[in-house]
Amino acid sequence: MVFFLFIYKEKPNTIMSYFDLSSDGKIPRDGLRKHTQTQIPTEGGALSGLIRFRWTSSQDSWFVPSLSYVNYEFEVTKTGGGPGNQVSVGESDEFALCYFAGAAASSGGPTTLQLGSTNVATITNPGVTAAFYSRAYGSKETRDTIMEPFSRGVFSSDLKTVNLCYQPPCGFFNSDVAVPSGSYVLGINLSNNFIADMMASRATVDKGANIPGLSIVLKKATFHATHIQPSGTPSIPRTVTIPLVDISTNNQSVTSAGTHALSFSVAASTKRCLVASQLLNQAAAGYKGITNFSGAAFETMSGQFKGQSIPQVPYTSDNGDTVRKYLDFYNEQFSAGRSGYDTITQYQDEPILLLPFASDPQNLDTNLILRTQIDGNANQSLVYVGTVHDSVVVLNYNNDGSMMESCTYAVLS
């Protein structure tokens, strides 16, 4: 599973056998004739509230979700140079965006993707979901290099503008497919307070989010839709099934210390739960943006789902258990040697707990209970749960594949 396919997904090397001999002398081809990227503006030029992008694919031009994304351009200024004047920020202002700032800018409400007349993605908390995908399945090497437009943004040389990229964090955009003959509508609810959602620091007077007269204004939003054209005329089956792995995110508020039993309704096919906390008060000195997890500390934690209690020995706040939480979070990535955190200290500052549950297709229970002891010094927080589950998109085409006749999306039990 990936957050941004050409960044995260590790393709297996193609190994040719010594005995793979050929007599025709043909060079292997991937069947790709042309690769194009179309820049699509927002519908009606909208740059606030709900913005939409529309595009299509055809029998000769297949849409590739994993290589497509939104590019935002923001103007960043502050008060200076005389009454009523705005100037660009400088290094001394300690202007720093949270990680995955493009997703944070898209967190004014759900992000949805419609294929035909069917929603194939509904992302209720885009910033949090993007952070879950990246921390769980990404790697710090790519985050600090090719992923920088998504994680931190790229400033112009005069520091007046910053470009941020956003790819909706969902199974469809993470799938390794190209889709012919379809019509799409991507809907994004932009943040109604970019400073609150995107800024990583507000602990110092006149710095970071507290820069006098700080202004962050969206000037341009473009969807970069990537299509590929086949070199021949590939056969399109009447029915195409695309298996997906989605993360659905929900939250509950915790306003006091002590013992809590938090109940969540989740998909019956849930395989893993990601748990983190975030401060409720966006003006608090410790709030570091909508993608940061530095809320109330969990003194203990365990989850109950389908008769299972995970972990079997509940997590505690002991130092040894910090190591256990960190290694358990990456229990599927030991062999790959990947980590979405720079250090275990960074993990301690914004931890995510992983609770894996054994799959049981005969058990259709959808009730997840988290049992936790919240730190006595806790600030009011939101406890987020990201449930990793299976879903599927089924596409039906006409005889020659030139028209998509129907689209169905379903969460598997």
C-alpha cells in the first residue's frame, strides 16, 4: 500500500534467467506509446470552500491515479514596510509548515472522488489520513527528497509564494492501475483557516503562526491528470475489478484525564487500526498543525475487536514500551528497513500506535473499543482512529470498451 505510488511503491526487479533465450530479436516493450499530463483548473476558477476538478479518460487515453495530484500555489506575506503594507516573510520569522501541508490545506471537510455517478473515495479527515498513510507506509528518504513538495512545499526564491502538492490519501489513488473510458469529479473542501491548519509552530511571540499580519492566500490550484496511451489496442474486459486498501478515519474528543473506553464503528474487514491524538485547541502553543499528533498522551492502550484484545499485553508509558510501540508500528517493514520517522525521538513526540487484528471473514462485527488511560496532565484532545480495510471498485464496460456502463464501490466485509 502506498500514499504516492511512484514515490513509495517498491517495484520488484525483473530478473532474466540465463535460459530465457529468444530467436526473434525483439526488444521487450511495456506497451506504452505516450505519456501525457494535463493541467486542469478548478471549476469556475474557485479558490475557496469546495473546489472541483473534472476530467475524462477514453479507450485511447487511460487515467493513472497514482501519478496524478493537485498543485497549490500560495502567496505568503506579513505586515511590514509601513502602514498597510505586506512584505514577504524571512528566515528570522521562523515560518515553518507542518508535514503534508498540502493535505492540511485540503482539510476543510471531506475530499471525494466520483467516477461516473459513483463515489469511489470519501476521505473524511484528509490531513490526518495523509499523515497515517505516509507515516505507516512511506520512508523518510523519499519524504525528504522527491516527496518534499507534498511534505513541506517549495518556496520561490523571493519567498513570496510556496507551492504545495496534494494527492488524495485513498485506495484508488494508491492503486497500481490505469483506467480507460471514465469521467471524474474530484471535490476538495479547502481549509477555512490556512494558518491554523498548516503552520507548525505557534509557541513564540511574533514567530511562526504568530508573525504579525501573517497572510496565507491561495492564488492557484491545478489538478495534474496523468494519462497513458497504449501502443496497440488492448482488449478491455467487460468487467474490471480493482481491489483497494483504504484507511477510514474517525475521531472522538477526550476532555479529561483518567480511564476511557472509546467506541468506534468500523468496517468488518478492518485489519489494522492506527491510533493517535491531536490537541483540540488550535491556538495552543503545542499545536503543530492538523497533520501533527502531539495531543494527550496514552498512559495505557489496548483495543478490542471481533473478540480479540490487541496487544495481548496492553501498552504502558514505560520507556521499554516506547520501543515496543515503535517497533510494533513498523512490524511489517522490518525486512524493507523503512521508517517514516527520522528518529525514535520524533516518534515519541508524535506517536502513532498500530493495533493489528487477525482477519475473520465469518465475523461481521463492526464495533471497535479502545481502552486507554489518559495522562493526568492532558490537554483536551481528539483521539483519531484510522482503520485499514479492504474495498473494491467494479467497472462494467460495453463490448468494445469505449464506454463505461457502470461503476460500483464497496467496502468488503
